[in-house]
Amino acid sequence: MQLSFMETRMLHWPDSMFSYLHEDKLLFSQDAFGMHLATDERFADEIKRDVIEFEAATYYANILLPYSPLILKLLEKVAASGLDIQTVAPDHGPVWRKDLPWILGLYKIWAEQKPTNKAVVLFHTMWHSTEKMARAIEEGLTAGGAQVKVMSMESFHRSDVAYEVLNAGALIAGSATLNNNMLPAMADVLTYLKGLRPVNLIGAAFGSYGWSGEAPKQVHDLLLEMKVDLIGDPLKAKYVPDRDTLQKCFDLGKAVAERLGEAV
């Protein structure tokens, strides 16, 4: 039995390593090309393609996204190795024995994080005022030709948001104000996304308030820490947004869509 080893440090552990079994043309890829999916099927080609793509993308977005620059180098290293890889067995999820060029291509796309025409709008609302703003922004984005995914943080887990942001070009986030702060679920998801280090995003912040109104600025500042290219100052509405405020939300969405069109 002959084994060859390839160091893959920080993908995603300091001691990560690929192991290649020459006799079986089998690559043990550790965390790469895996997914958090428990099934009766042993091989990826036995599972529906849309399920596999969703699970692989969710895994990449939540586990490997911070290491995208290293993954691009790794893909080049594997291609240059000359190894005849027929099967890939990751630590997590099913074994790849077909469609290897397909999953390698997806990893390249995800690692490059090129801008797309998709905008993700996150909101956390208390009495639906911030939600009204989010829906007006959605209308503006749609009118501007962007693809839109609106996500209430009362309904989606942070890992779902990471999956959607993986192939997005814009991230717009808004929160109502509670006790001089953004609502907890919004703070949670933005802090989580910050750790995943997505790049090449444009965006904006918004939110409603009744008393003090700190949340939109706090969201704005967190997006800045994520190096999101922000359009304008945070958009705020006191109590229920009036017609003028909703028009500003629509205009903001359209402006983001126009910027996306220029970036793609």
C-alpha cells in the first residue's frame, strides 16, 4: 500500500492534511468536499443533485468560507499534483466517486466570491415597522433587476443566512431598537457573518425605532467591520414608516440593484 500526503493547513484545522491511496486512486480529503448530511446512501451520486449542492454549499459557507484564499491555492495544488483521483472520501458526508469536476468547479466559484446580481435582505422587527421597510427595499431591488432573498431573523437560522450570502453580491440589514441596541437575533447573525469573512459585498443598514434609535447605526457599523461597501447613511424611521420613508427605502433598494448591475 502506497500513501502520499498533501498538507492542507487551516482547512480548516492547523493539522489538516490530504491523504492519497495510490492503489485505489482514492483521496481522503478530510474537511474539504464534505457536508453535514446523514443519509442511508454511501455515495454522493446516489443522492439528488439539488440536495447535494445545497448541503455542500451550506457546509462551505459555514465552515470553509473564511479560508477561501487558501482553498483557491489548494485547488491549484491538487491540479498540479498529477494525481489520478477517481474517488474522494471526506470526513463528513457521502463519498464522491462521480462528478468530481463538478464539485471542484463549485469550490472554485465559492472560493472566488465574485459579485452576483443577488441581494440578501435581513431584518428583525418588533411591531412590523422594520419589516415594512425591508419589503419596500425588496420592491426597489426587484424594480432594479436584482434577485432578492428576504430573511426575517425570527424565521431563519444563522447558517441559512450564510448559505444565502455565499452567492450574493449585496447584504442589506435592518433592526428595530430595543434597550438602546439592535435586536438580539440581528446582533447574532451579523457577528456570525463577520467571522465567516465574506468579501465583495455592497450593502446598507436600516431600521425603525420608538425612543432612542441606535440600532440602524449599530448595524451600519457592523457591516463596516465586515468591509461591506455601504451605500449612504443608515436609513431610519421613527415609529411606523410613512410614505416618504418607504419611498426612500424603495430608492435605496433600486440604488443597490444598480450598483450590483455595475459590479457583475
